[in-house]
Amino acid sequence: MISTKDFRTGLKIEIDGKPFEIIEFQHFKPGKGGAMMRTKLRQMMTGQVLDKTFRSGEKVDKPDMAMTEMQYIYKEGDNFVFMDLATYEQMHVPGTNVGEKGGYIKEGDTVKVLLYNGELIGVDLPANVSLTVAQTDPGVQGDRVSNATKPATMETGLQVNVPLFINEGDTIKVDTRSGEYLGRE
């Protein structure tokens, strides 16, 4: 059990059998009664944001979560298939659980995943990844407006705006938080 006095940003709690992450919290004392804790929570399975107020000293459950390393093997339809490196057990994960982060993972990559009651609910990516450009229009000579970009499709299907000098087959670094081009490898 976790007390409201232990609340901090990033803490994971369980309410009504669902995992939440604390985004913001604020301690306040109304004119009458005891102190309260106003929080903004993100439901970890759906991404839904919820405002909830707790009484000071109230206790909430700690979710059964584990962070482990898994290897991304392949994509099967809309599902991502990961393999546990310790047990070699394969896990089929719906694309909705991986979300937009699936565009940054290549086959064979090892990533940290968050498991809730044995089900994968989140992927923790490094700050940047290296991806190969699968398709982009060629940069035309004389097309040299400063900071001009063009769309490029990566090997994973991710769309990134890249400078005009980037060609198909080039390996580039992409920021996983913003999806922006960082540089050439």
C-alpha cells in the first residue's frame, strides 16, 4: 500500500484494478476539514488522463509491475512479437499497447518493457535510435533553401522529415521523444 504522503511525479499506483501513473500532484488544505492531495493521473493502458482527489493519509494499492528486457522479433499483422531473453517465451502484443513507439523498434532490437500482471503495457526506448531510410524523394540540385526538409519513410514505416541531402539507404539518428531527425550515422 502507498500512502498519499509518498506521492511523487512518475509514481505508479493502482485504482479499481487499473494501473495509473501520477503526472502532477498538489497538496492543499481547504478551509474546513483535513488536508487533501489533488492529482492528475494517466491510465497506463489507455493513456486517458484523470483528475482525482485523495484525503491526506489515504492509502492506495501498488500495482504488480515489472520492468524487463525483451527482444522484438517481428510484426504479425497488427501484433508485435517480443521474446523474453531469460525464458525465450514469446509474447504477442497488440499494436495499441506499443503505440507510436513501434515505429522506432527494428527487428532484433532489445528494449525494456513494462509488464502489468504479465501483460506488456509499455515500451521504454532510448533517447535516440538509428534507422535506415527506406524511401524518400531525391534532393534536386539547386534546391538549397536553408533548413529545407522532405518526408522520408524509415525501414520500420515511421515517417520523419529529413534534410534534402539524405538519400535512400542512409542511416540516420532519430529522437524517440519528438520524432525529429538528429543527424547522419
